[in-house]
Amino acid sequence: MPKLRSKPVKASRVEMTELVIPTDTNRMGNLLGGRLMHWMDIAAAIAASRHTNLLCVTASVDGLHFHHPVKQGEVVILQASVNRVFNTSLEVGVRVIKEDLLTGKRKHTNTAYLTFVAIDEKGRPVTARPVRPVTNVEKRRYRDAARRRRLRLLHRK
């Protein structure tokens, strides 16, 4: 099998923007956690498939912590990028920022790491192309992804 060429992180970066409307909120007017998780999964899946040029399915999500509520009428900005590819799996980081459109104020609300598996048309895992970190931040995320993977594998045992 020929060696797959690496792709830089920036080639698969995703930024999604969502307006929080009443059907996205709970009785307190805060964004539903499940809705945010849905948006995060979509952004991460797009980044994974954009990187691999394959269908990628969610295998796991690391702990997700809600630091600040997001209110109805605010905007959610989801930034996703591939941190590292292992073989058939890849880690995608998603950073969530809320924005008040009236003041322009932004605040980081969540970060999560999702693991995806690249699959073929029959649903079998296939080797994914490596990612090439370029910037210092990308290189740090690449290193950190290896540490998180070790922890995920320990938890599976």
C-alpha cells in the first residue's frame, strides 16, 4: 500500500457559527448541553473527513465541561481542527466561544476532544493520512494528543 501524504492542520480547520434560538434552550434560556454537543460533533466530523477525505465516525468524546452558560440570542462559534492521527483514528479538538452580538464581547465556554475512526465504504477502519503540525500551537496540540490517547487507552482496560 502506498504511503499516505500528510496534510497540514490548517487544511482541515473548521469554523461553524450558530445563533442560539428558543428551541436550542432550556427553561432558563440557556443553551441545551445536548444541542452544543451535537454542534461540536458536526464540526469535528467535518474536520476529520476534510483531513482524511474519508467518512469518519465518532468513537469517543473526552470529558466536556461547561464553564459559562450560553444565553438565547448569543452566537456560538465552534473551531475544530485535527490534532493528531494515530492509525485509523484521529483526535479532533473543538473550542467553543460565545459572542454577544450587541457588545461584541466573546468568551471561551468549552473545549472537547473527540476521537474519530476513518472508515471505508463497507464500514471497515482504514489508515488515515498523517497530520502535519506547523505552528507552535499545533505542535503542542499534537504532543498533548498523544498524552490524552494514552489516558483513553488506559481507561479502556
